[in-house]
Amino acid sequence: MNIVIATETSFPYGKASTNRIISYSRGFVELNNKVNVLCLQPTENTEKIILNKNISGYYRNIHFYYCCKTTLKPDNLLIKVWKYFLGILNGIIYLVKIRKQIDVIIMYSNSAVYLTTFFLLAKILRIKYIQEKSEYPFVLRKKSFLGKLYAKIYIKVIYKLFDGIFVMTKPLYEYFFPKVRKKAKVIIIPMTVESDRFIHHSSESKFDFEYMAYCGDMGGNKDGIDILLNSFKIISEKYDDINLVLIGSSSDNDYFNKLKEYVKTIQLDKRIIFTGNVVREEMPNYLCNAKILLLARPSSLQAQGGFPTKLGEYLSTGKPVVVTSVGEIPDYLTDNKNVFFSEPDSADKFAERVDFVLSNYELALKVGNAGKQVALNTFDYKVQSKRLLEFIKNI
């Protein structure tokens, strides 16, 4: 098959959404299919390290193309608007040129403009049209009157455009299934991970000390960074030979700076290390050399519907993982068997579980190794890309 994935996210370097696209695209390619990733808008902030410099090329035999002819976000508002519509125009031109080579378009976007525009194009070109959803819509939106009205219209109209939707969890399936048109199909494709990136990693640590690690976005409180910091404050009093490494950054610089200031306030700035963004190729080094991997995600609507991609990466390392029992995570993992669960929303409870792991580390490594098997058998990209491909073929 010839598969096009249209997205607003960066490629081939980025965050969880980029890794998600790479994982199942890699699976498609290895099953002898062709994949084109269309980046519909610039993704690189000129004030930060620019990771994606090429407007087109191949990554792991996955072809990508930046439709607006640049990866760099412009500062000028008028130019931003121009680039937005240029991305749409060039995306249409590109798809029309290769129309005979396209079997399906997968939309990884929430933009009503993108979704309706490419729906019309898919109809004209008689191409199947699919969307991926990894969380509830409008969870983080401000609920003004106009915002509520827009959300209501969006939800009623947009999801009926697709021939199929694949979602990450059962709650998302139950949410979206009644909202698609009658003949459309919905399937659960859980979090996917390229396990081999971590299982076969053996390079030496970048640090000369033992550490626990978290990786992800430091903005907002989706992953409970405040809980994590406060739990480490408790742990640090008992264990003075292990540090905490926080991998990643945030688009919200104010919040990120507040985190750093808080770390100074609790006098742990020498023991809590912020790495900033880490490129995809280096992530296995940071995770595989950690003593424990941590995720203190709080209970929330977002946690209920979503499933953290980083958890698959954590498990693939074979290291002990301490995570809060939120959402569907307990449906796949068992406490003290292949993961260590903590109650959500409590720094004290999370610290207790970390303390248990550190005090029983030989047992913890056995649990970590069992977690690796779950990653291989359930979440590995080879397993889930086959399921997704069959879903697309059936549509």
C-alpha cells in the first residue's frame, strides 16, 4: 500500500507524537508498504536548537516533506498566516501529483481547516481518509461561550468526515465510536514503541553518578512534575548517592523557569539535573543508564483517555519503572510483577514506592525485565503496525 500521513508535528525529530508516527510508519515500511509524511507547517523555533533542517528526505525509509518549503517558524504574524495556507496549497499540489500512488491518507492533526480541506481532496481523489486520536478533544481548551460553541460544532461535524479512526484506549473508543458515521470503523491501537532502540543499547552513561530519570514535556502538569519533584525531595533525605535527571523542556518557558526556581528553593539544584531537549538517537542512552524510570502522572481526564508513549520506552529498557495507576495503564501491567504502581496525586505515596525499589533493587530488576517482555509482546511497533495495516486494508 501507499500511505500518506499528514501532520502538524515535526519530523523526523520531535516529541511523543513524532515517535508515534515513526513507530507505525517503520512497521508499514518493513511490511513492504510506502509511507509519505507531509509536514503541513513549520515546526522549528528559531530561538531554540533546530533539530529538523531538511525540508524533505528519508528517515528509516520513511519519506517526509515540509509542504511550506521551510522547517523554521516565522516571527511575523502575516508570514505565519501565509505559511499556513502555503502548506495547505503545496500539500494539495503534492497529493494531486502522486494521486495514483495513494491508497489512504492518515490525518495526525486537530485543525478543522486541515481536516475539512483534505477530506474534500480525499473525496475528489477517491482516497480512504483516516484519523488518529490519542486523547479527548478540547481537554486543555478554555471553556468560554465561543469555545464551547466551537467545540460542539467541531465534535458533531469533524469526526463524521473519516472512513475510520484509530484510538489509543478503550475510553477513547467509547467516546469516538458514536460520533463517526455509520459505515466508518474504529479500532484501538495502543501505545507503540520501537523496543529494539532500547533493548540493544549498551553505551556508557553520560553522567558519573547514579540517577533516576523522567522524560517528557515539562509544561503544564500532565505528567505530575510537581509531584515528582516533591517525592524526590523526600527520597533525597534518605539516599544521598542518587540524583534525579529530568529529560526534555517545555514550550511554556515561564512554567519551565518556575520549576528550576523551585528546585533552587528546595536546595536540590545540585541533585536535580535538567537536560533540556535530547535528540531521538541519544534518548536510549539517558533511559537505559538510569537506575529507575519515573512517571508520576496525576489523575485527570487527559490521563483517563490517553496512554503515555514514554511508558513503552521505559519498559523496553528492562529497568524498574515506578508509575501512577491511572487510565488504562493497570489494564496492561501488574504491580510488583512487571511494574511498580503508586497511587496518583501523592508525593508521599510515590516516594514510598521509589524507596521500596531502591531497598529491593535485585527484585526490582526482575520486575523490570518482566516489563520489557510486556513492551515486546504488546506494545512493540511490529505487533501493532500489523494490526493497523489490516484495519486500513479492511476499510
